[in-house]
Amino acid sequence: MAFGIGTGRKVVAAAGTAVTLESSSHAVDSVLITAETNNTGTMAVGGAAVVATVATRQGTPLNAGDSITLRLVDLYEVYIDATVTGDGVTFTYIG
């Protein structure tokens, strides 16, 4: 794996519809995911089954400005969902 630092941003186009951080396979050593500070809802980070909706939430919830670090992952396999359309995350990865 080539090491370097990269960044990205991902927005959920339709609340309740999970999206991946990257559109193709991209294995990294670690990724820091931060809910955008202007989000008005809650983000959820997890695998393909992630759900942000409170009643059925799966994954790790992030409020505006909250962060989570994941290690040894493929960004294509990291999903986000939002309770509000247009909310999103920024991310910084190594590897």
C-alpha cells in the first residue's frame, strides 16, 4: 500500500439512502471521518446496513462536528447515511 495523505467529502443526496465514501475500491491504513459542522441532522457511519433514522439506527451516530477514526478499511466499504438530505462528512485518510 502506498502511503500518503488524502482528503474527501461526501454528502447524502437523499436521507435514508446510504452511500459509500468512495465509488471504487480504495484501501487505506486509517480514515478520520467528521460530520460537517453545518449539518442539521445526525449522520451514521458503518457498513452497507448503516441507517441514520433514530428508530432503526445502525452504525455509529455523529452529530455536527463529531468524528470517528477507522483503521485498515476500504473506503468503498464505508457507508454513511443522514437523517437530513444534504448533510455530509469530510474525511482524511492515510495510505
